[in-house]
Amino acid sequence: MIRKRSLIRRTAAATAAGAAALVLAACGGNGDGDGSSGHGGHAATSSPSAPASASASASASASQGQHNAADVAFAKGMIPHHRQAVEMAGLAPDRAGSAEVKKLAADIEKAQGPEIRTLSGWLTSWGEEVPAEGAMDHSMHDMGGTGGMDGMMTAEEMTGLEDASGKAFDTAFLELMVKHHEGAVDMARTERADGAHGPARKMAGEIIDSQSAEIEQMNELLGKG
């Protein structure tokens, strides 16, 4: 009888241990479930954070500014255009006879050099190719000898400017730079009308203002004011 009770107790203990093991296993399963549900919870909490992440990405994109084909065309066209203006201005210190022409040339270099770097940076950030230095080959802009596209000088005009000095240089420089600036202003107006990139449109506005003022100044120096 004692043995029977002992057996019953052992059986009960084993049953209790088994039940405890089942409870622990169940708890472990629930823990996994909770972990999974915790991941689900993270997913649920990350679902609001996903829009936040998308929003942050959109915000970063907005800070860089959206751009379109007109912005790309503006940057790709203005870089060689500015390069040529800087090249023309670089001739003035040794050839110009007028202090006003020398100062104007220095102002043009000072303004347009940094703009070339900014325009190049935009193209790079947009995954676009920056025009190579050779892109300012004057023959590319020669429109049948009738004057360069967007006011760009032809190779012959550039050679003539390089060969001039004193008053002859001043006159040629001013006349050619007026046309050059008028071309830049036209390009900038197109960007203002069609572009989407805020900073590019802002630069275009500044080009219109500054180069229009310089056109007026150059015409006065030419006696056309």
C-alpha cells in the first residue's frame, strides 16, 4: 500500500513536471510569438516610421531641389558660354587701353568663374556630364559666319580680339561682349520660364540683372548709351 502511494506520488510528480514543461514550452512559444509579434509590433510601429523615412527622403530631395530638362540644358549651355566670357576677359589686362574695360573684364571673371563651378556641381549631382573644356570650341558655335549661337564668338572673332590692343581691343571687346551678354540673358530668361530647379532659376535671375546692367554700361562706353 505504501509502495502504491509512493508510485502514485511519483506519477503525480512526473505529471506535474510534464505539465510544467508544457507550460514552459507554451510560454517559450508565446515568447517567440511575442517576439514575432514584437517584430510585428516593430513593423507596425515602423509602418508609421516608413512614411517618416520617405518624408525625410522627400525632404532631402526637396532641399536639393527638383530639376528638369530645361535646368540641364541651362547648365550645359551656360558653362561653355561663361568659359568663353572668362577667356575673353582674361585678354583685357594685357591688351585693353581703358581702365573701365579692364575693371569690367575683372568683374566678369570674378562673377562667372564661381558660377561655372556651381553649374558643374549641379550637373554632377544630377548624374549629368559636365561639358569638357573642348566644348567651348568656337567652331561649335559658329552659325555660318553670322555670329555665334547665344552670342558666342566665332574662332575668327576670338583671333581678332587676341590680335587687337589699345582702343581697337576696347571697342572689339565691348561690342563682342554685349552680344555675348545678350545671349546669356536670353538663355537665362528661358531657364526662368521653363526651369524647375530653384537655385538654377535664382542664378538665372541674377544673370539677367547683372548682365543687363553690364550691357547698359558697355553701350555707354561705346557711346551708344
